Amino acid sequence: MFSVTVRDHLMVAHSFRGEVFGPAQRLHGATFVVDATFRRAELDADNIVVDIGLATQQLGAVLADLNYRNLDDVPEFAGINTSTEFLAKVIADRLAGRVHDGALGEGARGLAGITVTLHESHVAWASYDRDLHPAR
């Protein structure tokens, strides 16, 4: 399996509900380093996994919708603990939608999957892997 990873960052504020979160139940900020890894079994006709420029651009566009926001105020996330794991899935799903819409180029339609990793720090991170199926 071939892969290409692009990187960006995300800054948000949020709070959690539940004793398991301890002091993170209060409003706090989080800064994540975000890696998006695109996978495919065979290289495309241009011998690439994905256009790195388009992948970088589209990751930035997905993150722009979340960046510098208090996620507690986003109606889509009402009542949801926006954990690192949850946000990794949101970003992966949004990137997958852009792949299927053609925003990463026609060659990207042959991608097998995307993994999004959010690094909370140099010692802790979470990822979400999703398969990509051809657009119907």
C-alpha cells in the first residue's frame, strides 16, 4: 500500500461533559497538529498517490471551518464531546466527501483510504482510519 501524508494544524476551544474528563470539563483551548494520510494499492497514471498540493489545500479548507472556533457553539456538535478521536473522524469524513466530489482531482478517486491523526502533544495523539469507496 502506498501513502502520502500532508500536515496542518488546528486551534479550537471546547469543554467536555463527564467525570472522566476531570478539569477538561471547563472551557479550554486545544492546538492540534493534523496529519492526513491518503492510501492506495497502486499508483495512479501519473505515478502518484494523490496531488500533494491539492491534498494540502483541501485539508486546509476542511480545517478552516473549525479553526479558531469554540466547538461548544457549533450547532452540529451540540451535546457532543468533541474529543480528539471524534474530531479525527469529522475531518476524515469531510476529506472523504471532497475526494468523492473531485476536489482532489480525478486521480484521487482511486484512493483506498484516509487516516487522519490529531496530535495533542508530542506524547499523545489519536487517529481515525476510513476506507474510501468509489463514488456511486
